[in-house]
Amino acid sequence: MSIAANVVIAVIALLHLWFLILEMFLWTKPSGRRAFGTTAEFAEQTKALAANQGLYNGFLAAGLVWGLCLGGAGFYVKVFFLTCVLVAGIFGGLTASRKILWIQALPAVVGLVLIHLA
């Protein structure tokens, strides 16, 4: 497994950990509202939904870290979770914000390409 692939996967895992923090703990705070462009009212009304979404992002991060911890034996774990990130990124990009394609889907594509080149 190439170092570049593992670095990209680690960065994606950290991004999803950050998404967990934003959605579960900072959603109603000024930094969370600024990150997602929401009002205080909307954030308060949707905080349970955001926390649920944050939890899923945490599962993605955990899966990627699990794959990294397995080393070479984690190839298929990494591919599975990168594919999950890619699908979530495409869905989010088509339904919520095009920005998600660049923040979530593109890094997953880069990770998948690198892992297959290794």
C-alpha cells in the first residue's frame, strides 16, 4: 500500500471526524452555523437530524481508520469505506450542495485511485 494512498485516506478520515464534530457538537454554535450557512432557528430545529448525520460521518471515519490499522490486509476495508464516502459525496452533491462533490467525493476518488495504483 502506498504511503500517498494512506495519507489521503487518513486525511479523509480526519475530515469525517471534523464533520462529526461540526454536526454533533457545533451544529447550533456560531462556527457550525457558519460552516453550513444555517440560521440559529434552523439549526435548533434540525439539531437531532444533524447529530444523526454526524454519527454516520463518524462511522465512515472509524471504518477508514480501521482499514489503515489493518495495513495491507485492510485493502478491501479501505475500498469499501472510500466507496461509501464517494457515494455519500455524490448524493450530497446532487441533493444538498455542489460543494460536497469537491469536499467529500473528489478526495474519495483520489483515495480510490491511489489505493489501486499501489
